[in-house]
Amino acid sequence: METISEKRNQILQEIIEFYKIQPGVTAEVLEKLEEYMLLMNSITIEALNDLKELSCYQANLIDAIDVLNTFINSVVEENGKIFPAEDLEILPLNYTDEIVLNELQILEYLYNLNQAELNRFNLKNALQELDEKLYEDEFPDLIMDIVEKLILAITSERIVKVEDLM
């Protein structure tokens, strides 16, 4: 059985192979493209593995947000190296250990990341379901699912962005 990492690596290799046969793609651009895509993949896999590890235990909202924050910080940092003029409009949730985040604050943060009416990461329905189950027992599990979807959506958006390198 293939792991998520193996599947993602295979897909990235196929994308890289596609760009290799495109006319006008220089070795320098191809190297930058490959470096960026492999880096994004490793950041994503690390975040997904961290989430998977969390899901083996009782889901903790703060830990899930910490995984998301770490992922977002890494994406913003690496994106800045490749696309220095671009503003991702993705910010990690800024809080200290003294602040205890509640369900409503986390839900609002996720709505803001998805850019509510724009539905940037196509999470509107999942967030509405989460909103309906705000104080129910399944809320932490739904948060974990949404964080995973958000990580994958951000990664997909960043991979599509490589077209700007061409």
C-alpha cells in the first residue's frame, strides 16, 4: 500500500516531467521549480504526519492549530524566497500560551483563512457544518478534518502558483 508521501512524490515527479518537456523551460527554471515543489511537499507531509499523530490521541484543538500555524509559517517563509513580491494573505493565528483558545475563536479564524464569502479554499460547507456542531463532542474531530483540508488546499494553491515561474 502506497503512503501519502509516496503518492504525493509520484504526482510531483509527474508534474516536473511535464515541465521538462515544455519548450522554453530552462534548466535554471526547472531546478527552481523542482526545489520549490519538493520543499512544499515536504512541508505538507510533515504537517499531515503531525495531524495524523494527533488524531491517534484525543484531538486537542490547540495542538491542531499549532500544526496549522507551523505549516502556514513554513509556507509563508518559503514562498517569500521564491515569490518575494507576493502577499499570500494567509496568516497564522497569533496567540500566546497564556491565552486559551475556545471553539468560537478557532471557527472564526478558519472562516477568515477561507476568506468567508470568497471561499478561497472551498471549505464553506465544511465550516458551516462545523459551525452547526460548535459545542458538540465531534467538534475536535471536525477541526482536524478541516485543518487537513486546509493544508492540502494551501499546498495545491502554491503548486499551481509555479506557473508564474515559467
